[in-house]
Amino acid sequence: MLRIFVLLMAAITSIHCYAQIPTTCAAMNVVSPTGNPVFPGLNTLDRYQVEAIALNSPTGLNSIGDNSIVLFVQDNTGGIQVYSGAWYGSGLPNYPASVAQIVAGDLLRVTGLTGHFGGKTNIMERHNPVFTFTIENLGHPGEPVPYDIADLQQAQAFDPSRATGGEFYQGRLVRLRDVHLSSGTWEQGGRVAVADVNGATISVVLRGQTGLGTQPAPAGVIDLVGIFNQEDTSVPYTGGYEIWPRSINDFIETSSTVENWSLY
């Protein structure tokens, strides 16, 4: 019965030719004053297309053994997550082998449906493996320069215009300056917090397939590079910001002379 349903859905979608609309990450990420995504494509079967740089490999941010596609891409207007879940029968096995070969720094053309999760718009399949997106690799210009963040409280402030704060950084590669580990358990698949000089903190997720948590925890003052993500679970979607580092190489020793840490 499942196979018949999938074939039927494929036939239906092949009959209807929906628009393929070039757009930007910023345009897809527009939100209401309560942080609810309000991009018009969320309510249609139109397929939207962005050209943006990959910030990670398609499965590098997954849990151990998970073949879902969890890919962040960034253009010069913002960033967005591209998602396909193995748990509902899709993920990497449902895509051409070329998708598995994507690395951070590749320039991609991604075309697909949009959906909402955790306070942000994603390019996704809406949990139906029939609605696969397409990813074309256009070359390898390299990773974008991370956005510098020195004030964690300001970086997580909610601004519905997306000109500042968490909505501005969402989906982008950032570099937290002069932070230190302040709480949590340093273990694979775990979660820790880092604090800045003013004592403001942000959650850092040690995703399983990054290998983070298997090495000694960074000590002292560091810079932290990672993807600024949002995983808010309820309205209003005005928080839930967190950092997803991609490997131990994103934890960088510094020569900072910052003194009088409020949380030390």
C-alpha cells in the first residue's frame, strides 16, 4: 500500500507543473512580530531556488548512524537549513550520489519546497519522500568569512525585521569571540554552554557525527566558530538560538588578554 501511495503522489506531482522561483535566504526567512515564519511559499507547492554556499557536509551534523540530510547554506543575504529526514523514508539514500560528496565551501543551487520548523523556514520535503529537492554543485569558492560576535546577549535578541540579533545570524556561520565553556557535559551528542566576558551564555550542541565530545574539552579563553541555529519549540518563536560547531577545529585557541571573567 505504501508503494502504491508513493507512486500515486509521484503521478499527481508530475501532472501539476508548479513554479520554480529564484529567491534569497533572507526572503524565505521573513517572520511575524512573534517570530512565526510567514514566507508565502510555506502555503504552496511552488519550488524556491537559492544559490548559496554549503557550511557543512550533508550528514556531518547528524546523530550517529543517521542518514538524514541536515545541510546549512548561506548567501549574501542570510542562511537557511536544507532538510530531508531518514526517519520518514527519505534522507541521503533518496538522493543522487553527488549529494553525499558535498563539502563546506561548495556553491550550491538548491530548489525545493519550503516548510517551517523550530521558528525558521527550511527547504524541505514536508516529511514526504516524493517531494525531493534538487541540489546542483556549481563549484568550490570556499567557506564565507564567519560573522564576528562579541556580545552573546545582543546576538540572541529577537528582532522581527531580521536586521540584528538572532534572526539576523540564523543559518549563518559565526565566530564567537573570547568565550569559555561555562556549563554542561562535554560528551558526544551532548550540550554545553559558553559564556562571554559579560556573563551572557549561549547553548552549544555537540552533534554526534562531528566527533565532538570524544576529545578533551577546550580550556580557557577560546573563539568558537559554528552555525547559528534556532530550535524554538513553541510560540512565540523568539528564542531557542544555539551554536552548532562542525568539528573540534571550530574551537580555536586565542591570545586574548581578557581578565576578570564573571563566570570563572
